Amino acid sequence: MAHYMAHLPYLTLDYLSTAVILLDEELRVVHLNPAAENLFEVSGKNLTGNFLQMLFADTVQIENAMQRALRDNASYIEHDLMLSTHAHNKLHVRCTVTPVRLDTPCLLLEFHPMDRSLKLAREEQMLDQTQANRLLLRNLAHEIKNPLGGIRGAAQLLEQELEKPALREYTQVIVQEADRLRALMEKLLTPQRNTQHSALNIHEVLERVRSVVLAEMPEGLKIQRDYDTSLPALIGDKEQMIQVVLNIVRNAAQAMHGKGLIILRTRIARQVTLFKKRHRLAVMVQIIDDGPGIPPELRDKVFYPLVSGRADGHGLGLTLAQDFVSQHHGTIEFDSEPGNTRFTVMLPLP
Ligand SMILES: Nc1ncnc2c1ncn2[C@@H]1O[C@H](COP(=O)(O)OP(=O)(O)OP(=O)(O)O)[C@@H](O)[C@H]1O
Ligand SMILES: [Mg+2]
């Protein structure tokens, strides 16, 4: 019975369509599920009890990921992992390493094959989209700004003619709202101020955003830090980066109505391909919240301008964030389900 119980967890793994390898404390293969057997074209039986070197020609990257997961006692994701199996040729995967406790401590390795062309197509689409967004916004802002001047002027003239002072309240509303709209349009129209790229510490950016958002929502909001403090400096525009992170963190805080937990995480990522270019190193910034999640009907379009799920939202926060990140040759993505929303920003390191 005890024997059977011990194997129950492995059995469950066999139902998964994701390729999974389970390693013991000494990093020997305990179990390889059928999806992994398929992906790597090996037999699990032959591998059980052996080291990963039996399977892969080069295990440096993967060992690195395992060490990190063990050190932090948390999941570690290696994006863009190139694996060459002895049996087969090269495989391009994303690998998640998670320390787990079954009857003894183990490491769970999940492998998701990456379709290069799919990823490229998505990135290209994102770049096109960013450019289209920028153009649309500028045109729209321009179209709105002109008549606004007329509306404001007419309201002021009307005000002078009004006999009952009480009615001025209404013209005041027109003038003030016209001013508010104009300020927003100015924001969209001002040509990108000269960006200043210099060495920047991502943790300074995150700390600044953290204090701003905590000041805005003093009650009930927790912002936890999970930083890899050994990260090297990025080259970029600090103000833009602050805006990127602020827009994402603020969205999370707003979605949770100021009550909940936000985690700011930084990690190093190796061998990442962003917009067709391969980078040896990149910084991964994740903003994770335990709020309600992005409404399903918005998931395909949150990066589009003027898409908002909030009554008072402009729907510009994520559009601008995406624009700024792509100016840094980086990408921005998210996964979201109720209780767990995660935005991931990847920024290449020089
Ligand atoms: N962490 C999150 N949790 C739940 N919903 C989110 C989250 N982040 C974004 N959203 C949804 O995506 C929408 C678009 O966000 P975006 O920042 O682009 O615009 P906005 O917040 O509505 O307005 P703005 O930022 O311009 O004031 C939000 O309105 C919200 O519905
Ligand atoms: Mg927003």
C-alpha cells in the first residue's frame, strides 16, 4: 500500500499533455511522463535512476535553472532553452523548474516546446500593432483637440451673457472638462520627449513605483519584493521605465480595489530571442497580483488604445507601456486567471 501511495503522484503526471521530468535530490531521474518520452524520443524506463546527462548533450543551462529554483525555493522559468538530446536533434523549449515535496524533496521540470515561427509572428504583430496604435492615437488626439478649443471659447462667451449666476456653474463644467480633455490630448500629441538612455537599475524603478502606489492606496495593499539583486544594470530611459511599471502596478492595484497582494519579481533570463534578435542575457520583470484577473472579453485587446474595463479608465496605460517597452527592444506579455494575473516584461541586457 505504501508503495502504491508513493507512486500515486507519478501516475498523475502521466495524464498530463505537458512533458514533465521528476528528479530526486541528487538530480537523478525519478520519473519521465509519456509526454516527455514523446518529446525527447526516449524510453522513461532506461532513464530512471540516471542523471540528465544521459538525456541531454548539454545541461549547463538547465542545471543553472535548477540551482536557482533550489536556492529560491520557488519556480524558475528558463525561457528559450535550447536542448540537444542524444537521441534527437535540437529542441527549443521553455522550461519551468519547481521544487516540490513528495515523499522526499524533488524537482519538477516542465517542458513547453516553443514554436519559433509562432513566437516571431506574435512579436511582429505586436510591433505593427504598436506603430498602428501610435498613429491612431496621434490622429485622434489631433481631431479632438481642434473642436475642443471652439467648445471652450463658446462656453466662455455664453457665460458672459448669462444673467443668472447660478447658470455659470454649468458653463464652468464645460470649460473645466474641455481643459481636462485638452490636457489628455496634449499628452498624446507631444512628440516623444527626447529619451535619455543611460545605465539604469531596475530595482530603483520598482522601488519608486512601489512607494508611489502604496501612497495612493495606503490601506489594504501589500507590495512584496522578490528581487534578484545580482542583476546587472540595464540601458534605458528611467522615466519611461517608471511609467511602464507604474501603469502595470496601478492597474493591478485598481483591479483589486486597493486590497490584495502584488509581487514585484526580477530574474535574469538567458538566451532569449526578442524580435528576431538573440540576446545572451535579459532582465525579466514580473508584476503578479491576486486580484480578479483581466476580464475574459478584454484579454485579446488590453494593449489596444482606448480599451478599458474601468468606468474612469482611458485605456491608455498598457498601450503606452507596450510602446515604451518596444522602444527598449523588449516584450510585454501576460497570463491571467482569477486570483493570479502576471505581467512579464523582458528587457534585453547589453
Ligand atoms: N492586473 C489587472 N487585473 C485585472 N484587470 C486588468 C489588470 N491590468 C489591466 N486590466 C484591465 O485592462 C484594462 C486596460 O488597462 P489600461 O491600463 O490599458 O487602461 P485603463 O487602466 O483602463 O486606463 P488608464 O491606464 O489609461 O487610466 C483595464 O481597464 C482593466 O480592465
Ligand atoms: Mg491603467
